Amino acid sequence: MDRAADALGRARQIALACHINPDPDAIGSMLGLAGYLAARGKDVVCSWGNEPFEIPRWMSVLDGRGFVVKPKEFPQAPEIMVALDTAAPERLGMLGANAAKAAEVVVIDHHRTNPGFGSIVVLDPAASSTAELVYRLTERMGGELPDQAAACLYAGVVTDTGRFQYESTTPETLRVAAELRRHGFDHARMAQVLFEDSPLAYLRVAAGALHRLELVPEASLVWTYLTQQDLERARATMADTDDLIDVVRTAREADVAAVFKQQRDGKFKVSMRSRGDHDVSKIAADRGGGGHRLAAGYTAKSSVEESVADLVRALEASKAA
Ligand code: AMP
Ligand code: MN
Ligand code: MN
């Protein structure tokens, strides 16, 4: 943390990136840190490595759009690059090449599967969110945190804790959230945009996915899937479906919930959640993905049927272990 504070304090130009298909902790921690550094007179630029590059709808409640550039406009060989909420270099997508050429790479993250890539690593798997870590870093560096930057960090904390529900919500998390809430921003409107703003198209896609929910009692698994065709039929986008797993995981009959979502390239991205009896980060890491003990993901190598069978075997093995 001290080394990161020192390097960021000395730099003039800072390039910030977060993981591909960003969630509010990725973008919130990035824009929050960018807003804080800009207020200290730094030249900042932000991006993430998706192509095509799309701005998520909920970003409308986060100030800092002005810092964001397309990945092609991101500095090729930054003097200092910060990777936020990024569990592995591959999660930088096309910005991985920029990180490889950066003189210094500061990694700020809370994924337990993060190998600690980068030249300065601020990694705390016990932290609720990357935004919580960024807040602690700004406290360490001192000076003023602009209201808009505080709002961005709050968005990261409130989403990654499941609105202060998950086990990662510590007294320290609540202290950070309380400090952030002192700043001037409309948290109720933010919560509405973050949590209660589904297009009908998504609700219809979710209805279809819930209709074909399957329970595998011997693995304590409940699962479903979504295809590109489902999305096309309902005119929904994959980004609309981030919350589907949060509905599936409420199934009382299983410890683990999984949603298989077909990406544009045809491969299925797997989202997993556990109520507490399984370490899904380990299952994800063994399959080239990663995450947290109770929330993790990976990209499946085969069809849904084969991938479910593979997941069932992994869950049964982890029970035996
Ligand atoms: P998701 O199911 O996409 O919401 O992801 C759950 C958690 O696992 C998040 O913290 C993600 O950052 C993490 N995660 C998902 N997919 C991957 C992956 N391929 N590699 C590393 N971490 C991942
Ligand atoms: Mn994230
Ligand atoms: Mn996070």
C-alpha cells in the first residue's frame, strides 16, 4: 500500500484499467481512483479491454465518463498503469499488451485467486471490494476525495457486498461505506439504477432461463443456461443478464448455483455462487478462471451438457475432500 501510494504520488500521467465485461466494482474503483488522482493534478485516463467497447447503462450514475477512452486510445506503454479488480492479466483483455509494456504496473485487487501479477501488488482477499481498498489507499495518500469519486467507490462497495449482505462485509467495510456516504451524492437513486433497472427483455430472458432450471441433488447444484439465440429472440444483451445468478442462487434446495451464459464466440461463461459449503474459487481456478470463495467464474471448454457433468464431478470431489 505504501509503495503504491508513493508511486502514484510521484507519477504525472497515470493510466487506469479494470477487468473486461466490467461490473460496478471494476468501473467504480477505477473511476473513483481516477477522480481522486485528477483532483491532485494528475493526468489520468481509464479504459477496459473489450472490443466492441460498450459503456454499461448503469455508468450513467457514476461521474468520470470524461476519463474514459476506448482501449485503442489507451497509452501503448504507460509510465504507470493501475489494474483494478483484475484477478489475472488475461482479464485485462486487449489491454494486457499495454500492461506488458508499462514501466510500472500497480495491481489493486481482492480476488483470492490473483497470482499477484504486477510490479506493485495491493491484494487483500479479505477486502469486500476493490473500491474498499482504493478508499484505504486514498486515506493513506491524504488530501481531498471529490464527491463524485466517493460516489464511484460507494457503488463498488455496495454492489460487491450484495448491499452489505455477504460475509466479506466487515466493520471496516461499513466504516469505509459510512465515510463515503458523508459525501454529497444521491445513494438512493444510485441503488435504483444499480439494482432495480431491468429492461423487460431481460425479465423475459430470465423467465425462460428459470423455466429450465435443473437441480442435481447429489452435487447440491442448481443450474440453468442462456444462449445467444435466447438473447436475440428477446432483444436482450448479455450485459443485461448479470443479475440472473442472484435469482438462481436463492434456490433453497442447493448450496451451489451456476448459470452458463453463451458468449458471442459461442463459448459458455460460467457464473457460480455458493451458500457457504463449497469453495467455488478453487473449482473456477482449476478451469482457468477465478474469483472468491463463494462467487467465482470461468469459461467452459465444451458444451453445456459436458460442462455440467464436469462441474458435478468437481462438486462431488470437493465434498469428498
Ligand atoms: P460473475 O459470476 O461473472 O459475477 O463473477 C463472479 C466473481 O468471479 C467475480 O468476482 C469475478 O471477478 C470472478 N470471475 C469471474 N470470471 C472470472 C475469470 N474468468 N477469471 C477470474 N475471475 C473471474
Ligand atoms: Mn469485478
Ligand atoms: Mn470486486
